[in-house]
Amino acid sequence: MLSIGQLARRVGIRPSAIRYYERRGMLKPTMRGANGYRSYSAEAVKLLLFIRRAQSLGITLREIKPLLALASQGQQPCAHIKQLARQHLREITAKIRELQTLQKELRTLVRRKPGWPHGNEVCPIIQRGMETSA
């Protein structure tokens, strides 16, 4: 059995994060002593490592909780994880495209020579952005 501090050190998180996961219903102590201290089994280590890895892949706690429910029912959540990974990959790909467009616009802005005639525009690149959003 592990105390909350031991579990936190083993997984590399703070005890407050473990309490947070408990409040969210994602983790339960194996037992509580007469003093109210939480004790955890080695399964809690595996569970918390799973949560941390899923989060590192961009999966939110809201998305992780149903995966844990499936696993607790003896089902493999792999198909669901793959679906989430596809969704996050699409989102990241779209974000990369947006960032690349922004990068091009900023490069153009930075390369502009001072004193270029702009007519009535304050700054052509920023002005152009205002026209498309109107």
C-alpha cells in the first residue's frame, strides 16, 4: 500500500492532483486508515500513469473519464482512444495550418521596409485582416 505522498512521487505529480482526480471520480483510495489517511494499491500507479500519458497526447480529463469507466467494466478502450487520437490529429493539423498562415503574414510584416507608401492604410497586413473579418 502507498500513501498519497508515495503515490505522488512514484507518478511524478503533486498530492493535490491526486485529490483532484478523486474529486472528479477518476480514482479512489484502496482504503482509508482510522486516521483518515488514504492508501493506494499498485493499480493506482498504473491508472495515474495512464491518465498522464493520455493528457500528454492532448486527451482531456473529460475524455479520459469514460475511457476509465470502460476499462473498469473490463472493456478495452483502445478503439475509443484511437478515435480521440484521430480527432486530436485533425485539430492539430488545422492549428498547424493556421499557424503557418500566421507565420507567413508575420514574415511579410517584418520584411517590409520602413517608409513604404501605405496610402490611407495604417498597416496593410493588419488592415487586410480587418477587412476580411468585417
